[in-house]
Amino acid sequence: MRRTGMIGRRAALAAGAALLAAGTAGPGTARAQGAAFPTRPMRIYVPFAAGGTTDIVARALADRLSASFGQPVVVENRGGAGGTVAGEAFARSAPDGHTLLVATASLVSINKALYQRLPFDPDTDFIPIAMLAQQPNVLVVNPRVLPVQTLPELIAYIKARPGQINFGSSGTGSQLHLTGEMFRSVAGLQMTHVPYRGSAPAMTDLIAGQIQMMFDGLGTALPQIRGGTVRVLATASEGPNAALPGVPTVASVLPGFLSINWTGLFAVKGTPEPIVTRIEAEARKALASPEMTRMYADRAFDLFPITRAALPAFLAAEGARWREVVRTSGAKAE
């Protein structure tokens, strides 16, 4: 038991009682469990620094859940190792629904392929609750340091300067890192990866000219694209994006290239089903709220139309796809 004192002991005993009741109680008791939740402030772990796509979605969700549940919902940013730092802290938390995780493919689908050992298994230690958002990743460059206007020009420029171009990402093993590695591999380029603790600090250094290019989620890159501080060359979606009229896809030059940034909500293994169901219901209500609808429109986020029952199969397919990217690109955890 990690917590001490009378309050900690009472909370631990209550959590244990809830777990026992979940396995033996009838439907009426199950409903009562969900109705009684939460009994104290909640926490959402985010595996990246503040200001990035995952953080923005998590904070908007936290505001709505706090209003619905009548309890504070605090977002805690724990960047590092492609989300592994946050993932380990989350996996060790009490399975009572009071600690949640908002994460992306980086932590849930990629790290098992990238790292030889993990202190947790996202396939078995996390319960997928709901998909919150999706958006394509986009390729952006600093227009002051890279005198290119198109994707073919960028590829030619890098090939003429092997090893001289740096690309940033939200961290080693993150989806943005692997997207950059996939680009390097399929285009036959020599580039240097520079990892950050989130896409927001990477974008800051891109604007400052410390790195020359990066892939980023459309939602966080869009204000900089519109402001002219970065230039977007392509989107990693299957087709054109309405928020970027006239911008081609990477696949139009490198066929089959695809990188969609999804954000999901997870509970810890062992969380009672009535509590998971309650959180799912409140999360879906939050996604339909006017506040989140406006924010999604402003940030070019899209809802992810998938049921909770279909999530395990989707995550399994994502894991297989990114394992192949890791294998073919030769990417390694640094």
C-alpha cells in the first residue's frame, strides 16, 4: 500500500471492497457503484508536455468531466520515453476509476515494438474506454531555414545534404518520431532525430530555427501554419484535408504513406465495469458538448466514430501496423 494514514487506508479498503463487489453484485448493485463514483478528485495522466494535441484534448475533457462529476479533474503531464513515464505511473495507480489516461498510438500501439522491455503492457494493463479525437499529422518546415515550397523540393534538398537536416518530434518512440522515421525510410533520406518532451516544445524550436522540420498533429500546427511561422508541405492523411485547401498528401509523392493521430481515453486494468461504463457515458456526453464541439472545430479535430466494443480490434490492428513501420525503418529507442 503506497498511501499512509487513516484517509489512505480508508480509500484503499473502499477500492478493494468495490473490486470485490464488482465480481459478485447483481445489476442493481452495479448501477449503484457507477452512480456513487467518483468519491474524490480525479486525475488524468497525459504522456506529453502541456500545449500539444493530447494535452489540449485532455484538458477540454477534464473541464467537462469535472462539471459532470462534481469533482475536480486534474491533468498531470508526465513526458518522457514516448509516453512510458506516464504509462508506468498510470499502470501502478489504483484501479478505481479516479486515475485515467489520455494517450495516443505512441504509448498504446508503438512502444511494445520499439522498446525491448516495458514496465507495463498496454494490451493488458489498460482498459480502452473511448476514442476522443483524430486528425492527420502534417509535415511542416521553418521557411526561414529551408528554402523549399513543395515536398519533392524538400526531399531533393535533404538528399543533397545527407545528415545535415534535423527533424523534431514529441519524444523518442512517439508517433511523430515514427512518422519522421517512416518518411526518412521510404524517401531514402539521411536525417537526425531530435526528441522533445512533447510537440509544443518541438514546435517552439522549429520556429526558432533549432530544428528544420517535423511532423505534428494538425490541431497544434494549424495556428502556426495560419500565422506563417511554419510552412506546411503535406498532410499524412489518405486524402486532402478541408482545413488545408490545396495542400497535397505525402502519399501523393510516397504512395501508401499514412499517419493519423488519434487520442484515446483509458482506465487501469481491474477498474470495475460499472465505473468504466459511467466514465464512458460522461466522456461521450462531453464530446457532444457545445464547448468541445467549438474547440474541435477551431483545432481541426475530428471525432473518432468507433464503439467501445470495436476498440480492441482497432488497437490490435494499429499495433501490427506500427510494428511493421518500426521493423522496416530500423527505428530504435534512444
